[in-house]
Amino acid sequence: MSSIRFVCQHCSQPLKVSRFLETLGHPAAGTVAPAQGGPGDTQEDGATCREEMDIQNLQAGPSGGPPADGGRMSRVGADNFTLLGEIGSLRIFSSIHKAAGEIFDILSGQRDVDHPLCEECTDTLFEQLDAQLTATELASQDYRRCLDTSKQVGQEALQTELGDLQQEEARMARELQDVDVNLARAAAELQAAQAETAELQQRERQVQMDCMALEWQHLELQDQLRSVDNQLRHARDQLHQLQKIDVFNATFKIWEEGPLGVINNFRLGCLPTVPVSWNEINAAWGQTALLLLSLSNAIGLQFQRYSLVPCGNHSYLRSLPGGSTELPLFCCGGRGVFWGNRFDRAMRAFLDCMQQFKEEAGKGEQGLCLPYKIHVDKGLLEDAGGSRECYSITTLLNTEERWTQALRLMLLNLKWSLTWVSSKYHPT
């Protein structure tokens, strides 16, 4: 009978396998075949020999011990074995050996000790395990006592902590509610702010449009202002030029044309050799009356007894006060004109006004001094610087030559008056 051999994985001593495994390794039936076949061996015997070579590694076993002697196995050499017997018994032996190896592998994989073990090693292992078990039970008892103590002590703390957590939860719930309220308020404020922002943006656009319109108006006003400034500068230039111009000298021109005096191209007087129409003479008297009135206004003179009313070739004088009498400074002509009439009275009244102007303008250090003296009561003009001869301004009992000379002297006095007023009130 063959046997399975294993060694102890702890002390490496051979193990004695139980009879149960040896019984499993005994062949059930058949006859033992010779180790080597003769010439008459069958094909089946050759196959058996090949099978013997395939299982040589199985016979070493998991323990790596020497193979068993006797029975159906014979040793041929140091490491070679020949299996004798039937094929069925060989297969049973291989399966048993494989099953035993798997059992020992399972045991070795579940514990820290490799299997198989011998009896002595097993007893030692059991003693070690009993000591570990005892120590583990003592530690377990200590752990149970500590756990019970901690449970009793920790319940109160847990209850207290639970109460604190509940209070904290209630507080946080209130805070959450407040946060929700604040969130709703913030959302409403945000919506109001957005609406206000939209309104402000609309206002900003409107303000920008108004600003652009105002800027446009400002530019237009600047253009207008520059235009007005240019016009004002031009007007000032013109005014400056006009201020240089003497109004009296520009308006009234007096000069002599032979024995005749001329004012603004109108001859005042007539001669038998130089006939002058009465329309021209009347127009010359109108310019003369206008000149004397302008000069009196320049020095602020108010005439007494008579007032001048210049009306072109139909000028006249009005008596003061009341003005009921009008004396014409014009004449329609005719042969009787030199034989006394109202025209003579008007010319003598004109001399009266001229004398009043001379007296008013002659006041002061730089007063007016006329070259020809005036005798108002007689209606005469005296050549004070020359022959001292007098000429009557009236036509009564007078000749054309002497009347024309008197008118010429009167115009020369007015020319001096014009120059004096221009130099005093309108200096260049």
C-alpha cells in the first residue's frame, strides 16, 4: 500500500498521514503491470508509460518530502520513479494529493501559520492562541466597562449639547427668517433702484439732449455776439470818424462870391449887375436862420423878444411872448420892396437875435469877438476894423449895393460865430 508524505511547515519534520488518506490512496481493483514492457506489449501499455511521466511532479507533493516505498511504486535511480498498477488507481492518487494540497493552502491562506503542521507544533500554536484569546477577552471586558461608563457620562452631555443645538437651530431659523425678510426687502429695494436708475438714465439722456440744444444755441449766440461786436466796432469806427467831423462846418458853408455873400450855395443879396432871384434870396435867409438857431442851441441861449422859425425859403420870426406877430424872412419881390415893409422889420429882428447870441458868446476870457459891430436899434452893421462905415440891413431908403454889403457883413459875422462854436464845443 502506498502513502502520502508531507513535512511540517514550522519544524520541517515529516508528517504521518492519517489512515483515512492512506485508505483513499489504495487501488480499488486491477493487476499490477510490469515496470517495463517486452516486445509483445500493447499500445495501451505505451500510453500508460507516458502518463507516468506526466505525473512525476505530482508525486513530490506540496510538502516536498521523499516518496513512499513499497506497494505499487519502485525506486529506479535517485529522482526517478516508476508507477506500477492500473491507470484508475493513478488518477485517484493524483486527485487525493491535489485535494490535500488545496486544503492546506486554504488553511494557510486564512491564518498566519502555514499548514500542514506536526502535532507538537500544533499544540504550541494552540497554547499561543489560548493566551491571545485570554488577553483579548480581558481587553474586551475593559472596553465594555469603559463603553458603559462613557455611555452614562456622555448621555447628559449629549442631552445638553442636543438642547444647545436645538436652541442654535431655533436661533438660526429666526436668522434665516430675518434673512428671508431682508432678502425680500433687498429685492424690493433693488427693483426700486433699477426703476430709479432707468428714470435717471432717461433724465440723463434728456439732459444731454437739452445740453446739446443749449450748446447749439450758445454757438449761435456766440456767432450773433461776434456779429454784433463787429457791427459795434464798425459803428464805433464810424462814430470816431464822425466825431472828427464838425457838424457845423459840414452843414453850413459860408464864403464870398465877389460882393455877394453865399451860404450853402445860396446867394444872399442882389446887384444891378448881378441879378439874383428872390427864391434864392429867400432860401439863403432860411439857411441863415437855421444856422443862428443851431448856434444858439449849442451855447444854450434862449432868445428874448423874438424866436426863430426856419422853414426853408419861407422862414420867419415870431414875437415873444405870445407869438401873435410873425415877421417873414422872405419876400415876393417887386419895385416897392425897398420902400419899407414887414420884411425890413424881420431883418432887424434877426439882427436883434444875432446881437443876443454875440453877447452870450462873448462872456468869459475866450469869448466870441465879431469883426463887424451890430447896431440893433438902427439896423446897421459897422466895419470896425476898416473904414468904420455902416451899412443898413433894411431896404427902406437904401440901395441894392449897400443892402447887399450889409448882408455880406452879417454872413461873415455868422462865419466867425460858426468857427468859434466849432472850436469850443466840437474840438478836433
